[in-house]
Amino acid sequence: MHRLIRAAALAVAVATFGAVVTVAAPASASVSQGYVAGSGTWTDDWNDEGPISASTRSYSNVVAMWQMILWADGYLAYSDVDCRFGPVTTAATKKWQTARGLVADGVVGPKTLAKAATRLGVYEGEGWYYYDGAGSEIVHFGRLADGRWDMSIGIDLEWQPLSYAAATFDRCS
């Protein structure tokens, strides 16, 4: 009988502790979701994204997102936005990282994206955002009801989801 009470008490403790751990764990996105995504407040959605680089997820809409940020900050020509993380994007990424006090490894991971996210602002209400480049350029973003982010490129505002696995912007062909 005494063992049965101990086992029940242990089960209650494990269940309680497990519930506390589950509740305390912050919501986070991951590359396995397939998209730049978040939940709750939008201000920390990019802090756990990536990585992308010349050797990791090097052809995607997320690469186009990063290239548009580099363009908006004056590190990449608009004609170089092609959804491919090649040598030009790598060199521009290293310069961007150096200018912001980050390790210049050419890999766009959580620290680099968190630094970029400090330039995001709300555009015409919740769900619409912009990246305010260092020059006069901005990049438009949206956050869908399910937490996935999308972006527009070009004068026709071609909106596409920020996918890690697909490059669907017209300029990516």
C-alpha cells in the first residue's frame, strides 16, 4: 500500500512538473515548419530563424528576403536579388554583419536576423510590416493569421510566403 501511495505521488509530481515545463517553454519557429513564422508578438519572430548561407538552404524565398534587406541597406544591387545565396550575397552579408558588430561568417542565423528585425516597423496596422533600410529603401512584409511571413518584390507587389524550401518569386527563375 505504501508503494502505491509513493507511485501515485511520483506520478502527480511528474505530471505537474511536465505541465510547468510545457507551459513555460516559449513558442518558437523552426526551419522544419518550412517558413519564417512566429506566434504572439511579432517583434521576436525572426530571433529563432535560419540559418541560410551559401551551403545551407541557399535557394529560397528566405534568401530573397535576406537579399532585399541587403539591398535596402545598400549592400547589394537590386539586380542581385535572385534567391541564390552565392558569393556576392555572402560578401555583402559579411560586410553587413561587420557593420553591426556581429561575427562576419556570412551565415544568416538567429543573431543576424534578430539584428535585422530591429529595423522592422508596423505599416498601416498589425499584420503589415516594413524593413526600414539604412538608405531610402524599404521592404514590405506581411504576417498571416497562421504566423507565416510573406514579402513583396517589385512594382507589381508580387507577394510570396517566406519559404525555406521554395523560390517562387518571378525573379528567382
